[in-house]
Amino acid sequence: MKPLQQALDTDLIRSFQEGNQDAFQILITRYQEKIFSSILFLMKDKYLAEDMFQEVFIKIIDTLRSNRYNEEGKFLQWALRISHNLCVDYFRKAKRSNVIYSDNKDIFEILNVNQESADTRLVQNQSHERIRKMLNQLPEEQREVIVLRHYADMSFKEIAEITETSINTALGRMRYGLINLRKILVENQMSL
């Protein structure tokens, strides 16, 4: 039998459903960075994203324990779809109740920034700030695809499944997003 660290997602899920808590911990460790970064992109606030991340895993645990999971071999896409839907629900509720959420601008904390020197950090922070401002100028659909592709390292097939669009739509949004980013760079005479 394979050690748990090398087990397939479906084996880990089955093991968790049979009572092995370590199996679920391995799933969390395996995918937490991608799931959290996609939530952070949508929430734009580190603290709200952390809360939402916990809600996502509570929902995942409930679904797995009640044996309602049926996405064999597609755990990450399923988990990302849950996180996306919970974020959308949050904003729908916030919009109805006129709740104001903070824009903490921590979207790039998910990057592993090499902290060699203060100068390097300063330049990287300035570049990240420019990128963040440029991304915020894009339509939400384009921004979402770019972030999921470049920061969550997802394939266009995975992005299409999460955003509930076709692969061609995801590709088109990426293309137009990159075109618009180039226009922003040129119009503002910016450099990264």
C-alpha cells in the first residue's frame, strides 16, 4: 500500500470517509495554497479570505462525511468551485445588506517573494502594486482568469470548470485581459 503522502485524491477521500483524519490533512496541505489564492483574489482582503477558506473546508468536510462527494479525480476543481460559489454568495449577501468590506490589497502575499535585500523587496513591492492596480482596472471576468492562470497555476480547462464557461471563453478572457493590460501599460507609460 502507498504511503498517504503519495496517495491519489480519491484514495485520500475514501480514507477520510473511513475515519482517517490524516488523509484529509494531506488533502488540505496539497491544495491549500491554490484554494486560498483563488479566494484571496475574489475577497481582496486577507482576513476575509482566511475566514472564507475555513468555511470552504467546513463545507468540504460536511460533504465528504455525508458521502455526497461524487467528483472522482477532480477534487481540486470541485473545491475551487465551492470556494468560488461561497465567495459569490458572500458578496450577494453583502450587497443586499449594504455591508462594506475592506480592500486590504494583500493579493500578492501569496507569492513567495525572495527577501534577499531591502532594495529587492522595495522593487518587488512596487511592481506588485503596479500589477495589482492594473488588474483592478480590468473587467472582473478577465481579472479572474488571469489570476487563476498565473497565480493559482490552473489550466484553462480547470478555469473553465470553476467559472462555469467553455475553455474557449476562458481563453478569450485571458487574451482580452492581456491585451487590456498591455494598453494600460502603454497609456500610463508604466514599466514593471
